[in-house]
Amino acid sequence: GAMIGILGGGQLGRMLAAAAARLGFEAHIFDPATDAPAGATARWHTAAAYDDKAALSAFAEACDVVTYEFENIPVAALDCIEAFALIRPGRQALATSGDRLTEKTFLTDLELKTAPFAPVEDMASLTKAVEAIGYPARLKTRTLGYDGKGQATIDGPGELKDALAQLQDAPAILEGHIAFTREISVIAARSVDGSVACYDPGENVHRGGILHNTTVPARIRPALRTDAVLLAARILEALDYVGVLGVELFVTPDGLLVNEIAPRVHNSGHWTQLGCAIDQFEQHIRAITGLPLGPGTRHSDVTMENLIGDDITRLPDLAAENTQIHLYGKAEPRPGRKMGHINRLV
Ligand code: ATP
Ligand code: MG
Ligand code: MG
């Protein structure tokens, strides 16, 4: 079968590699860690740094298509890979979502609503930004943030200095705090020929900035469900996207705001493993290999719960009916580390 390269060997890469194997493909992981979770489910694993040009070239040369499980891949690495293999989703998706300022500008250009935002480089620009946006506000690093890392909330003028210091003067954006009623996400896919399939929006609960659980269907009006799916499709089109995309949304009394987009399979889409015939991992592999997409149809309602850090030592009754467990094979259950997840029919 064709060789699928995957940049990043975390749990997402692991589940992508398993889906690839099921479709008769081989997976080749590129991840610096020799014990990367995806290494165990892939045919090949190159354990080299993202600035190792020789290793990247050899990896790309061996692959028919290269995809990724995180959005902060160095541009030089992409240049190196693109000399030998197709990258799907394409670089426009990475460039857009890898920087919160670029991302929010792209979304507002598409006439989608986001939290009010302004770029911040220093105290002067931060002061100007809070004058426009008001309190409470949230300062976020433009790049590299995940699981709520690289963020500081600002409740008043006395907290400006600390917030800047907390971000260690990294380029940032200030966002207005949104008093959302719920958070939802849409997992959407687009194929090489431009057809689109979306899963129903799931409702997400975060704890300490980290996704804790997702339930489908989200408790929202049918009109909002349509809005969510249509806006996801608009994003896919605008990026000429191939693959699975996660769109995180805030539900407010005035409709939906886009929080952020992730150009990859998404933690809030893990429920599809139990709720759909074709889950998000298979959907992504289908999309990037030019196979027809599966429908986004959900046959069952599901709750997905993440096992984070120590949760792994307190597993629920695994013999319970309608319960599916996924463990990522990570040795160290560090605080905040995603160790596995549980899908349950509801
Ligand atoms: P991820 O792991 O999803 O990539 P991240 O580090 O990129 O997370 P965000 O998604 O920006 O962070 O924020 C994490 C969570 O913090 C959000 O899901 C939401 O609960 C809350 N949050 C973020 N921005 C805002 C905002 N402007 N107003 C209110 N809540 C917010
Ligand atoms: Mg994010
Ligand atoms: Mg997020």
C-alpha cells in the first residue's frame, strides 16, 4: 500500500497510523522522541529532529503523501518535505492556523465572527489593546500555545504587567473575554475533489484550559447546528483544504464565534470512534489519499472523556456496557498529560 508520512508521533499520530493500517496503507512517523506513542502503531518511525534536513528528506522521499498531527512545524522542515512529497492539508492551512493573529484575521476576512482581538508586542500596544477591548480580557501567545498554555487572563489595569511577564514578552494577541453559554466544535473533512462531510457539533467542557469531555449531540438549536456546519465548510473552501479540520466555537446569545481552528484531527472528535461508522481518523486518511469520504452520519450519541495525568490510575469499570477505552501507551502520567480517553454511548 501507499506510504503515509505523519509529522508528530503523539496520540493523534498513533490513531491516524492505526486507521491507515486498517485501510491497507503503511504509516511512517517522524518524531524526535524514540518512545513516541505513534511509533508502536506505525510501520516506520524516524526519530530525528525537525531541523535534521537529511532525515526529513529521506522520510519525505519514502512517502507518497505527508500529513501532520500538530500545527507548529518549522517552515524550513516543510520546504524540505515538499521537495519530495505532497503535504496534506496544504501549507496555507498551517500558515493560517499556526499564528493566532493570522488565524483571526483570516476568519474575520471570511466574515466569520471571533472575539474582539488586537496584536500585542509590548506594554504600549497592550495598553492600547485593552482600551479598545476592555476587561476582562485574555492575553495569548500568537504561536505554540495549546491546552491553555501561554495564556493569561487580565481583569483590570493592575494585571497588565504580570500578564506580559507571564508570556515572557512573546508576540501575543489580546482577546476580549467571551461569556459563552457553551463551547462546541465541528469536525469537518474535505476531499481532493472538493466534497465536504461534517460530523454533528459536539459540546465541549474544558477544565484548566484542557478539554475534559465532549458530548454529542451538543445541546443547541437546530439553526445553530446548521450555522456551525456551514461555517466549517466555508473555512475548508477558503483554505482549499484536504483532510480533517477541527473548528472550536463559542455559543453566545448572538450566535456563534470562532475560537480557533486546528488543521488536523481533533481531541473533540474522538467520539466519532464510537458514534460513527467512519471515524475522524479514517476520514482523514481517506481524504489525504484521495479516497471518497465517508458520511459524517452519527449512529449513536456518545460522551468522550479524556484520561488526563493521574486519571489513568482510576479507570472506571471497563466491563461496563457500551464503554470503549483508548490508551496511548505513554509511560509517565504527568499532570495535564493526555493518557487516554473513554467513549461511552449515552
Ligand atoms: P487547544 O488545546 O484547544 O489548542 P489553546 O491552548 O489553543 O487550546 P484556546 O482554545 O484558545 O487555547 O483556549 C482554551 C480554552 O480557554 C477555550 O476552549 C475556552 O474554554 C477558554 N477561552 C479561550 N479564549 C477565550 C475567550 N476569549 N473568552 C472566553 N474563554 C476563552
Ligand atoms: Mg489551540
Ligand atoms: Mg482550543
